[in-house]
Amino acid sequence: MFNNLDISAFSKKLADYANFIVCRCSGQVAGILAFYMNNGHFVYVTFVCTLKEFQRLSIFSNMLHKLENLAQEKGYEKIRLEVAKENHSAQQVYLHKDFSVVEQGDNSLFMEKWIGKHGESA
Ligand SMILES: CC(C)(COP(=O)(O)OP(=O)(O)OC[C@H]1O[C@@H](n2cnc3c(N)ncnc32)[C@H](O)[C@@H]1OP(=O)(O)O)[C@@H](O)C(=O)NCCC(=O)NCCS
């Protein structure tokens, strides 16, 4: 997931601009979803992770649901994310949650979920 990533620059950008949804189970952080809402066209999920021992317990689903509500309140109609081509399990999760592939990079796929209230856009 972090191949060729400049962690220091990534962390600074997160600290400066990202919003976070944190899911706790019995006081312990079980999942984190970081997103940007500074683009007029879509909400961009820049990081999401559920701790291994909490995976497949709907943590991501709950964080996504929260994000969708928040995004809809602010008038956004799409959620976008990037996933490594080799990360097949995350892709399966996103497809299952109604994301579809909209663009391909060299090593990654861009996926979007339509959350608008009035039918899917063209
Ligand atoms: C991808 C990830 C965030 C999913 O989190 P999670 O909390 O386990 O997901 P959920 O339990 O909410 O599952 C969401 C749906 O996907 C399904 N699902 C979960 N893991 C799956 C898998 N490996 N393969 C296929 N489907 C899967 C679940 O059954 C669930 O379906 P439902 O809504 O019908 O119940 C988690 O696996 C993770 O942190 N992976 C490592 C980090 C990573 O790859 N992050 C993404 C980088 S782009």
C-alpha cells in the first residue's frame, strides 16, 4: 500500500488538510478513514484502514455510511478513491459497496461511488 510513498509529506498533507472518521471498539481505535472535502466535484478518500483483528465486522461500512451522510449534507454527489491494482481484496470491498472503476493509472485504479439523490450522473 505504501510503495514509493513519502510518509513525511503524506502525513503533513493529512495533518494540514484531511478530515478523519475514527471508529473505536471498546475504546480501541479499530478503523480510520481520512478524506478531503476541498474539491468541488467529489469527496476524496485518501486513506482507509481497519485493524486486522476488526476486519469484516462492518467497520469500513459504518465509516463509509457516515462519510456518505456527511458528503450528502454538504451537497457532494460522488466519493472517489484510489486503490493499488494489486490490492484485489480492497477492490472487492469497494465493488461490493457500489464503487466502480472510472480511471486506470499505471499502478492504481480510481473508483467512484455515486451518492447523489437524483439518479446517476452521465
Ligand atoms: C479494505 C478494508 C478497509 C475493509 O474494511 P472492513 O472493515 O474489513 O470492511 P467491512 O467489514 O465493512 O466490509 C465491507 C463489505 O465488504 C465485504 N468484504 C470485506 N472484506 C472483503 C474481502 N477481503 N473480500 C471480499 N469482500 C470483502 C464484507 O463482507 C462487507 O460486505 P457487506 O456490506 O455485504 O456486509 C480492510 O480490509 C483493510 O483495512 N485492508 C487493509 C488496508 C487497505 O487495503 N486499505 C485500502 C487501501 S485503498
